[in-house]
Amino acid sequence: MRWKNYIVLLVACLAMKVSLGQDAHYSQFYRDPLYTNPAQTGAFEGSYRFTGHHRNQWRSIGRPFETYGLSADAANAFRLPAVGLGLNIFNDVAGDGNLSDLMIQLAASYTIKLTKDSTQLLTFGAQGGYYRKQIDFNELTFDDQYRNDRFQPGISTAESIAKSSLNSGSLNIGALYRKKWKNKTKLNLGFALNNLTRPNQSFTNEEIPLSIRYSLHADADIPLKDKWAALPGILVMSQGPHRELLLGSNLRYAFDSRSYNYRAFQFGAWYRLQDALVAFIGLDWGRWQFGASYDINVSSLDRATGNRGGFELSVIYILPSVLPKRKLYKNCIDYL
């Protein structure tokens, strides 16, 4: 297929320009659709989807970086064809000061059929809501609290701290192209812009806006021989001076392909450029999808981490359809 060659060319071009990035991210980006791209709201086969995500990173070098995500979305919401609605909650906590970024966002999408048989779809999505950045300065220490090279907890700092929390709004937009082939191959290709409102990041009187995050992602489902399938993917992100490229593939073996009794096992390997190797295992059990991955650090930080990176868990539950309400009738007694 010609699109495979395009993807390979895209990866080769990007790899020459991408350097290490350490923004909050998921290795299993393909299992957290609303955080990756708001255009993926309602873009699934089913009626309702619920997603949970947790990532724990760099525990070996101090207080770990922890990321939590919850989302729920609906396809053809309120029985409106092509309309998707969703809710996404994201919270990232890092460092000794419990520096946290909390986002609570509503999402909406609209899908356009590019072909009559729905084999090509184009979806546009937007996501907006509440953004809060917070830090606990009581958990931090400063230079002026040391005497004779020893920390004195009773000494107050003279550092000027204007506030410990920031509240603002957030806005993300995106687009998603989907294509299906007769041999059941599927392709998703998306682009997203996050942090369009550029909320302030400074706890002093300075104005330091959050940089816009640009994301390009693609994933495919390619049937192989017997009950096997390949699930390759790529994620490219750019935010301010930071760059990130993650690419790899999972393999899926379906024990039972019947929709009402679906059972499948997945495993795969991914690489985040100049940062980590990622090992993945997953289990699909009916309407449930479970995933676990582990990052093996291969960057210059490997001496401090002992090559240990991040542990990540994901779970997805998809409700295929909701039965319509039944009309209730009174039973009439038949008399002879």
C-alpha cells in the first residue's frame, strides 16, 4: 500500500530534526485518545468509551513524576449523527514541591464522510475548560535556609513568592483522518494544537506563557496471517524548545474473534528518540482493554536512574450500543 511508504518517509525526515523532550506524556498515546487529540472524541466503533491512565516515572532519583488521566466520550451523542462529545481530566504531579498541572476539559467533534461507504472519514475536534497550576512551597528548601552548610528548618526564606496557584482556561483543537481498506486494514492520521490560550506558568509577577504543543500522530491496524495483526504507530510532539519522537509497533493475536466473546493478547516494542525503550503488553477481553508498559531509560540520565524509566497502566471500556427503551404494554386477558 502506498501510504506505508509515506509513513516511512515521514519518520525518516523527522528523525533528523527531533531531539529529547521531557514534557508530560504517555508512552501508550494510542490508548489515551482524548489527551492525544480532541478530534478523537467519539472516533471509535461503539456508543460510549471510558478510559483510565496512570504513569509513574523516575522513582529512583527522588519523588517520582506521576501522571493521571480519566476520560469518557460518546459517539453520535444525543442521537446526533457525526457528533461526538467527551470529558477529559488530566493531572500531572512532579518533584518535591508537588508541582501539579490539572486540566478538566469538555470535548466535542464533528465527522465528515469523504466517501459514501464511510471508508474515509475526516473529524474535527475542540477541547476546552479549566486549567490550574499549583505548587506547595512548604515542601521546598531555599539557599537562605542553610547555615554552615546545614539546613535549618526554623529559618524562614526571604524569597519573594507571589502566589502558589494559577487558574486559567485551556483550549485544544485537532483533526483526524480515518481510512479503511477491503482487507480490514485501518489507518488513523491526526494533528493537534494544544494550549492555544497559553496560560501563565509563573508564580511570581512575571508573565511566562505556556508554549503551544504541536502533535502529529498516526497508527494502523494491519491484518497478518492467521489470527495475527500488526499495530504500528508514531507520535511527534513539539513544544517550545522541546521535541519528542516515539515510534514502534505492537503485535496482536486474537484467540477468539467473535465480537460477543472477543479475546486477544498484545505485545510490542517502542522507542522514544534519545530517551527510552518501551516494552508493552496488553489484553483485550470482551469490551475491556488492558495495557501495561515500562520505559527503559537510555538517555544521559541512565547513570542516575539505573536505566529505570516509567511504569504505565491503561484501561479502556467500550460500550458497543445502548438498547432503545422498550414500550411497556399491559397484558390483556383473553376470554373464550
